Amino acid sequence: MTSNKEMVGQAAPPAHLSVRGIQKRFGGVHALKGVNFEVARGEVMALVGDNGAGKSTLMKVLAGAHIADEGQFYLDDKPVTVASPNDATDLGIQIVYQDLALCQNLDVAANLSLGDEPVKSGWGFLPRLLRPLDILEMEVKARKAIDRLEVRTLQSVRAKVGGLSGGQRQAIAIARAVGAESSVVMLDEPTAALGVAQTRQVLEVVKRLRETNHAVVYISHNMRDIFEVSDRICVLRHGANVTTYKTSETDPDTIVAAMTRGLDNEAKNGN
């Protein structure tokens, strides 16, 4: 399965996560119009489009934050249901929103275990919420997640998140998604508002997600970043597929043209 148009270039790798015919309406606004989308393990799939193209809506549908009005979900070609964020999490689908959703008053280790804090054994007579936290296990878990992505600028998992740079915070948010035993990681504008050095740090982390065999969905308006990290580029326009390009076989001008005008045959057919 590819997009509504055949993928430009060579055949796509086997899809890990795919959706077909996704429809989403918000009142009178038809945000997604039969969108098909897929991403493979070990691949960074960029999702691009002008403002209002449906990128963020599709991401939220994949993450269970929005429920699709119509459409089918598949994981390794098996039909699955994604009707809530818990469904997505159970399937190994994680999203890192632009606001990161980190607690700045907590340290790195606490943020990486947020919502799934380990507790000490031997306290089974108490409800889980009343059991003491296993701080050492939290630190070990955090260090493994950070080391897995080779985040070298972070000196200690006990550092408060509020005192870290934007690039470090973004890396921590990505590490948390990876540490949740995920197979799909979706990133919404991960380099927005970052400086050159911080952007470089985040892009290196994204590349390493390919090496950890994750399926990565990458939303960005920055063409330079897209062409550096992505393997394929899926273009949306007015809530519908335009086409999917192999990154090595296209260029920024072609992508911008597809985002703003669609394909030539669409224009000729009046679509």
C-alpha cells in the first residue's frame, strides 16, 4: 500500500504502520479526505504540507488523540484499532508534541518514567499508588534510554529539566518515547524555535532512531532538515494525499510545488 498516487521512485519498504482511507471532520471542516499513509521500521518518513494540509490532524489520529470517522489501521499488515491514546501506546505508537509535555520541576529520570514510575518490591500489601518509588531503577532506566540515543550533552539524569537547553529537552522527550517500548515514534516540528547547535543535536537523535529500528514520522516545515533525515516524503494538500517521494530522487523545489500546486496531472484533470 502506498499513497493515493503511486510512490515516485523505487518500491517502498514493507510497512510497519499503515492507515487507509482515513476521514476526519470537525463540524463542517473536512480535515482528512481518505488519506493513506505508511511508515516502515528503520525509516524516517517526513510528512509535509502547507498550513491546514492535515499533517497534525493525521498525527493525532495515529496517536489516538483524535478518532477517525472512517478508515482502517494496520500494524505489520494486521488490522488494529486506535480509538484512544491508550490504544496507540499499547500498540507501541508514541508521539512527541511540539510542546514536549515535560515537567520542568522534575529531573530527567522522573520525566522519563512519568506515568509509569517503578516502585520498590516487597510492598505488595499496599496499593501501587502508595508504594515507595524505586529511584535507583528510575535512574538506570533513564540512563539506558539516553545512552541508546547517544545523547552526549546530558551530564546527569538527576538534572532538572527546567535548567536544560531546548535541544536537550527535545532529546529527552524523544528518549521517553523510545523508552516506552515503542516501535513508532512521531515527531511534530522537533526543531522549531531551536538554534543551530540545538537543531544539530536533535537531528542526530532522529537519525539514531532509524538505527534502533523504529518507524519514524517526522513533521517539519524546514526543507533542509527534511532532506537531511528522511528516507521518504509524503505530501498532503487540502487534507488529501498528493504523492510520496523517495527523498534521494527528488528536490526541495519539487516538494514545495507539490505542496502548493499538487501534481501536473491533478491540475490537468481539474483536481
